[in-house]
Amino acid sequence: MILGDIADGLTRVAESTRNTVSEAFFEPVIRIGVTGLSRAGKTVFITSLVANLIGRARMPALQAQGEGRLQMAYLQPQPDDTVPRFDYETHLAALTGPDPHWPDGTRTVSELRLSLRVLPSGLLGGLSGPRTIHLDIVDYPGEWLLDLSLLDKSYREWSEETLARARPREIAGPFLQAVEAADPSARLDEPEAKALAAAYAAYLTQAREAGLSDCTPGRFLLPGDLAGSPVLTFAPLTVADTPRRGSLWREFDRRFEAYKREVVKPFFREHFARIDRQVVLVDALGAIHAGPAALDDLRQAMGDILGAFRPGRNAFLSQLFLGKRVEKILFAATKADHLHHSQHPRLTAIMEALVADAKARADYAGAATEAMSIAALRATTEDEVAHEGRTLPMVRGLLKETGKPAAFYPGELPEDPSHLLTPARQGAERWLDADYAIMDFAPRPLTLKPGEGPPHIRLDRALQFLVGDRL
């Protein structure tokens, strides 16, 4: 068995070395991770990104396209046979069909390979001809992302932090009552353990619906084939002084460590550790609308997520011997089409402030970072309406629930992000000087000309930052 494990390990190293050499010298592969929290728009982002690379008329800021060097983009079978394929065709039909609607969100890891035929720039292009570059786009469920922050925490630390966040929240009442009634030092009773886990899962579901971000463990929200297993049958408990063997505390501690070992670490090793470029999508407008607590929860969650990445430059030898590092990270505030373009710089500034700590760490490690406001699919048009002696910048779209047209003014975001982040950090219950509204718009019916992808906001700039240097 030991010799077999050694041989298997050597085989994997040899395969990794061969793949790294092949990618470096023949057909380069850029592996792009698309991550984000629930409702940030990962599925729409990937679908529109691929559609706008296949039909590139709306991608002028992508330098290779503007210079006429990007000749073709086409889908190919993905290289990972055990990872589900991202259902691009079904999602595109949902967005651009005769009855457009938002596609279903991500529920598991999926992948798609898009191959580009690109002419090198300068004199080299005329001498060598076009080359092929593969983009492997990997989609991760947002609910699973925060689990990466658990790797550096003990069960005791996680319990203390989780209960401290839950206590001020009204929605946590039933769960907290169950925790208070439990005796961590008592002998494990499996029905009681299941009831505690169910109460905690119900609280997480309500927290997510309330716009809160830090909902760990993520598999409690999307358990898949782990539903009902012991690895998902635990919950945070009040600290036990001297938990004895076989107690509720000791068993929950063991299951927490098993969750990290059997669920989180394989997910990190098999997917995150192989990423070259990273997209982090954030529904900042949704958090602002939900209030100061949700915004501060998002800020803390972003720091936890990005702490799991290994930012830095990917030199050839470092890839070969040490594994890949994330070279570029894009922090993108989505749903920019819900605001008039005059407010986009303010949304970008808020995005930069939200990820400032994590961005500083990535910059220090040598990774290039960028924050911007985008809309992968533009669902609105802009308008200006006179109201009580002033002109209001508005957006118009079709309401998601009714399909009826509506004009919408969300309120003005502050020029200084600290006007939002400071009360959020201080635990304010509501915004004192303004209310920030959001509205759910449905995708508009589209008539696309040949060579056009769906309308978007700054998707071409996002792609130029992510892969422009490799094209």
C-alpha cells in the first residue's frame, strides 16, 4: 500500500510537470477562477464573458480585439473529466431567448474551456502566425467560499466567533435558544445533535436571505450528497470547560475537524490551488441596501475569503516545483446597471474600500489587483427626470416579478466610502442620512446582430485586466 501510494504520487508529479511544460511552451492555459458570494452573478458573468468573446463587437477595450489580433474564439471539451461542464448553452438561452430570465445560480463546481486564436503583437505576429491560448473558466458555488477561512480556525474559535455574531441578530433567536438548552459536557445524543444542526442550518438560510455574508459552513446551505451525514451534523456551542470523551462538545469538535479535512481541504487542493487569475464578484449594492450590519459582514467575509489565496507571480520554475499562485485578482462590484453611470465611480470607490486590507496583502505578495464596477448583462437604460426642482439620474428596466416597465432612482451613494464603512464598523442599526434602495430587474428582450454578444458594462475592461498581458 505504501509503495503504491508513493508510485501514485510520483505519477501525479510527472503528469503535473509534463502539463506545466506543455502549457508553458506550446498552447498556454490560463485558468480563471470565478468566485463570489450568493447572488453576486457568477453564472451571468461567465455566460456573458464567453458570449462576448465568441461575438466580440462589444469588446473594444480588449486590446487584442481592438488591434485585430484576436481571430477566433471557440468552445472545446474541458480537460477535467470529473468536473461538470458549465452549462453555457442553457444559460445563454435563458438570457437571450424570446422569454429572457435569469439562469439558476451555481450549485456545484463547474468548468468550461474557451480557446482563442491570437496573433502575437509586433513583428513576431507576421513571422510566427496565430497561436492558441486556452481559457479554463472555473465556477465555484458562493456558499462554499467562506469555508476556506475555517482552515486556520479551531472548533472553539469558530464557535466563539459565530455565536458572538449571532447574538445581536433577531433571526438567530430560535437557534440561540437551542444552544443555551444544550449541555456541551453531556454525553452525545444523536437526535439532539441533529436538532442543533438543523436549527443552525435554518438560521444560516435566514441570514443569507437577510443579505448577510458570513454563513459557514457553506455545505449547510448546499449539502448535496453530504446531506444527513455526520460531517454536516454539528453546530457552534458555548465553550465547555473540561469536555470529556464522548461528550457533545468533543464530538462536534471532531466533526468540525473532519469537515475541514474531508470537505474543505480537497476542494481547496483540487480547485483553488490551480488558479492563475481570480475574479471575485461582490453584490455591494445588495449589502448596502440590507444595512450597516450586512455591509460590515461583507467586508469581513471578503477578508476571510481572500486570505485563502496564494497571490504572487507565476514564474515557470515556481509553477513546476511549488504549485501555482494567483497572479491577478479582480474585485468586481456587480449590477452596475442598477445605477446611473454618474454613480459608477462611487460604487468602485466603495468596492476598493471594502477589500482594502485584502488588496494590500495581495499587492505585497506581488499579485496585480484591480477594483471596478461592472454589469455582465445590462438590463436597464439610463434616463434623467426632473423632480422638485432637481434632475434625478435614473435607470429604467423591466421588473423581475411582474415584467412591467419601471423607472428607478436608488439614491446617491456617498463620495467618501467612509460615510458607509464607518457606521458599519461601529455597529449602526441603520443608515442615518439616507436609504439605499435596490430593485430586481429582469433581463430585457434582445435583438443581437451577427458578431455581437449581450450588452454589458466594462466586461471588456475586466477581461483586459485579467488576460490582456497573455494575449
